[in-house]
Amino acid sequence: MNNWYMACNRASLIIGGKIPEVYRSRTFSGILGDIKALSPKKALSLINRKKGLGLQYAYLYLTCGIDNGRGDQTCAAEALTYLLKKKRNNIVRGNVLDVGCAVGVAAGVLGIEKIIGFDLFYDLLYTARIVDSFSGANHSYITADMTKTWPFERCFDTVLCGLVCHHLKEQPDLITFFSEANRVLKPGGSLVITLPSGTVSTLPQMSKLVEALETFGFLVDQNLSGMALSTDSSLSLFWMFVIIARKESDNAADVFIDPDFGFHVYRTPVSREEKGVHARETAARQRLVKHEAFTLMSIEELNEKIPEKVLIFENVCELMPVSKNPE
């Protein structure tokens, strides 16, 4: 087992012993749902007000979000590692900033020697330091809000944002994210974004996201951006969106984004209740699998195969059926 996964398991034993009994029944999806429904300021207030809830969030992040590589958070990082392969060192290189780093997932799974990470929640960073103490890593962590000015100068070669920026509800927050990513990156630096399934409903929306990034001085790599899907098991299907871009120019002062652009508009038309039912029905089955093989369908390929379909689970299954003989 990866040394970092073992470090997460050891950290979970420590964090689990610190959680007040009143919060131990809270689920990972439940806490995430509460946080996603709030602005960053209100989400932080919720965690700070309910002492111990942040530790339960961190504990569930380790045991459900990571789960020895079976959780969505680590599966996304494993998929990115698999898809980039030999190109990884040309894209994720130099001085790396991990935005919304949580417990250090990107660094742990991708095997990055040194990162600077920031997150809104202190308890996640506290947990990240415990994980590092077991894995031997020496990363740096700062508590900060990605919807405000980031506390860094232009000194990074890579900005990573894994399964995080879709939480931004308001267009001004997205503008801040794009602007700050550009500001802290050196010329030619890489921006790597992963978005979970359900973030974008249609391919035209994906194209608008690409256009928005290019408005902010980034050039999106069309060959490495699109939809990533697992290909190694019929027990479950993992899929997400990947965007890899290079900083081509400084952010323009008069950028314009379509007023209809935003993750609150683009998300798939499924209610929170329906998502909860689907999650509960499939969770046990999905936990049987640690995906180790993935494929990437570029935006161009997707436009050829499902230009009109809503990007929901059933349609994606038709698009890329998985093996009927899982190992």
C-alpha cells in the first residue's frame, strides 16, 4: 500500500479519538452538503461555531474521501496521475500551489515532493500535518479563502485545484479564482483543475468554461482536457472533468464572462434529495473498487459522441461502458 495511504490510516485513528460524541453520526456527504450549500464565510462560521464538527469532517475525509484510494477525492488524483503519465513532470512541476488542499491529497497521491497548500478549514490542515508527520513529507499549509486575495506573490510554476472550485457559488468568486490563479503563476505556468461529475450538465457549458479561462489569460490544452472515466471495473464507474491550461498572458483588466456562466447554473438537474438516494444506493458497491485504469475523452471527442445529452450517470455509462470482468 502507498505510504501516504498508510499515513492517512494512522492519522484517522488519532483524529477519530478527538471527535465529540454528538458529531460522530454525521456523514461525509451530509457535511459536504451543508458546506456546499453555504458561502465560504458561512461555511467557515458553521464549522467554527459547532466545535468538533470540523474534526468529524477531517476524519470522514480520511476514511470516506480517501478510503485507501477508493474515495472520490483520491480517485480523482489517481486518475490525474494515470492520465498524465510521462507528461506529468512537464505539467505539475517546480513550485506547486494546491488550492483547497484539504489533507494534502494531491501531493500524497501524485507523489509531489513539496507543495504549499491552503484551505479554508483549519481542522483539515491540522490533519494534513498529522498525515505528513507519518509519511515523512515536509509540506507547508496556510489557512486562507480562495474567494479573497490569495496570500502569495507570483512565484508558482503550477496551481492545482482538485474537486474544489465547483463549490464557488457566485460569479464574482469565480472571477477572483481565475484572476488569482493567473496572478500567482509565473509566465508559462500550469493550471490543473478537476471537477466532479455533476458539476457541468452539457458540453456547451464545458466549452464556456474553457472560453472563460482563456479570457483570463490561459490557453487550455485540448488534448489533455475533457472527461476522465474509469475503465477497469463494472462494479462502479468513476468520472470527472479535467482542465489543464497554461498561462499565456497576464489577466486582462476588462475581462467579461457570460452572465449565465457559473457552477450554480451548470450543475446537473438532480435535486439534493435524489443525489442522496443515489449515493446511499451505490456507496457500498463503489467501495469495493480501487480504480487503477482510466481513459480521457477530449472535449472534441465528447462533442462527436454525445453533443446533445445531459451529462448524467446513465448517459455516461452508455458513452463508456466498463469491463464486464473486473479484476
